[in-house]
Amino acid sequence: MRVLVVEDERRMAAALQRGLQAEGFAVDLAYDGREGLHLARLGEYDAVVLDIMLPGMSGYNVCKQLRAEENWVPILMLSAKDGEYDMADGLDLGADDYLTKPFSYVVLVARLRALLRRGGARRPAVLTAGDLSLDPARRLVARGGAPIELTPREFALLEFLLRRHDEVVSKTEILEHVWDTYDTDPNVVEVYVGYLRRKIDAPFGRNALQTVRGVGYRLAGDGG
């Protein structure tokens, strides 16, 4: 497995390289954000270990640019920042995991192996279905560039459906993931599906949010 380590502290970078090579990884190093982005674009890497505070270009921006280019290489972010919002920013931009410095090397290797097992599946930072888009980090929804105002529950429901677009999902699955319970009356799902249709479909003459009778609901991947 080939790993790219982007870390400007050269002693830390060298230590990571030695340690990962001892675990059987092939490791390339980059010492600033722009070099890291260049190598990640060109190399066939199985994972990237990416520091946040980098000269030239921050790790946040490297991650954001790779995801914008639909490069889904697994990214493990490293940072001296341990605030929950710093972690949330990294994950919302498309990183797959986040470790704060100082970190346990054993944990870093375990998390890296977990990322490699999952592989580089498509995980866009902005979810889309045709001209319908949802940005989880900025809490924005739009259809054809026109902004759409949603309540927090409507937003959560649309995000879940977009992540499972073209799949039929049951009311029970929706309750579990959006309401985090099985105990709520399942009819509430039907009510909120109706709310969503009136906002994301009806004003635009679309039919993205479809009912599959006796089974559940499906959000058309082409946006309806």
C-alpha cells in the first residue's frame, strides 16, 4: 500500500515515514500543501496522511480541492488543534478521519488500516441529484442555483435521502437515521416527505422524491 504523508515538520515526517515503512507501507513525503496537492493528484496513493497547518496551502484547502476534483483517496488529517469545530471542519470538507497531536502511533496505524479497508469510495462534500444540491458543512440547499430554506428536520431528511439516492428506503430506516428512534409514529415520515416535496419539487415542476408503495421512498439520482 502506498501512502502520501504531507507534513511540514521534517522530523515528524521522517518518523512517520520510518514507522509506516516498518509496517510494510511504501511512503512518499511532501513538506507543504501545494507539493502535497500536486503529488496526490499525480500519484496512485491508497491513502493520504495530511497535516492541517502547512505552508503554501492549508490541509483544509488541499482536502477541499481534491474532493472538488472527485479524487476520493482516503484522507487522515493530523492537527495540533483539538477543538471540536476544527475536527468538524476537516470532516465536513471530506476528510475520512482526524487525529490530534500528540497522537499514539499505534492508533494512527490502526486508523490508517481501517481507512484502507474501506477504500476510496465516493464521498462528496456537497451532495447532488441533478440540479438539486445540499452542502452539509454550510447548511445550504439549492435547486438550479435557487436557494431553498429547510427546517433542521427537513434538512436531515433530505441529506439522508441524497446519501442513498436511487435506493428505496423504508420509513423504519428513515426513523432510525433521521429521528434516531423506532418509537416515533411512522406517519411523521410521510408528513415530512410532503413538506420536502413542496419545497424541492413542486416549485420547480420536478418529481425527485418518489413514493414506492408498500416499501418506502426513493430520491431520483437525476433530480427528477
